[in-house]
Amino acid sequence: MFEKMGIPSLIQIQSCFPKEITKNGKAVIECFEEIPCNPCSTSCPFNAITIGPDINERPKLNLDLCSGCGICVYSCPGLAIKVVQKAGEQIRFKIPYEFLPVPIAGEIWNAVDRNGNIIGQALIEKVINRPIQDRTLLVQVLINQDLVYDFAGIKGKA
């Protein structure tokens, strides 16, 4: 399905996630193509992401080194990285966001899947916008835990 539609299969998606989602955030790298790109590895202050000797190789994440800081999220030009962590009975994601309007902490937005379909609601917890992020916001959201593998982003207020 990825080759024809650009949408990864559930197996591909699950392979990017840690085996267990814990309260300690971990990056999820949904980079499925071999392309010349390395900002995620060069921006990671913990050396948790490696590309290998060929810049076309897909990034590899060392979960033991990943702190879940989110620097790789806004550094990825393909918006292919997010951070996931357990937050009580919900799942917290840190996602990249580059659209208007800008979400505001406390708002409820629509959670969408990789096709852009609304799958539930996302509580906007925090919006981080620093000059170093080069116009890519880091938005922290809470979603229902049964949406963890379907969730791709947010779209408009609910």
C-alpha cells in the first residue's frame, strides 16, 4: 500500500514504535524510504539516531539513548517523526505542525489518521515555538490510547 498510495501499513507503523509505550517519551520515526537526508541524526543531542555510512539509509533509533526531547521532530524536513509516551490512561504525542491557525493550549482539535480522516479528539497540552525550530511548531497533544497507531496529526478544532 505504501508504494502505491504513500500510506504505510499497520505492520510498518507498528515497527516504528517502541515495543512498550511508557511514561518516558520515545521518538517514532516513520521514515519508510531511502532518501538522502540526515537532519534527525545531526540534530539529536543524545546520538540516539543514526543513518549509517550511506546518507540514503533509513534512520535507526536507539531507544536506550532517546530522551524524547523532540528536537528530531521539528528537525525532520519530511515531518516523519513524533514522540510518543504514556500519560495515565491516554497517550501523549509531540508532533510537528506547520499550518494556520496555530493551536492553543487547552483547545480540543480533531485527531486525524494518515488519510486525513477524523478518528477522535486531541487535547492540545502545549505549543512550543522557538526561533531554532524554523517555523515548525512542536505541538503536544493527548489522545485516547486506542488511537495510538492510527493517529497521524491534528486538523481544525473539534
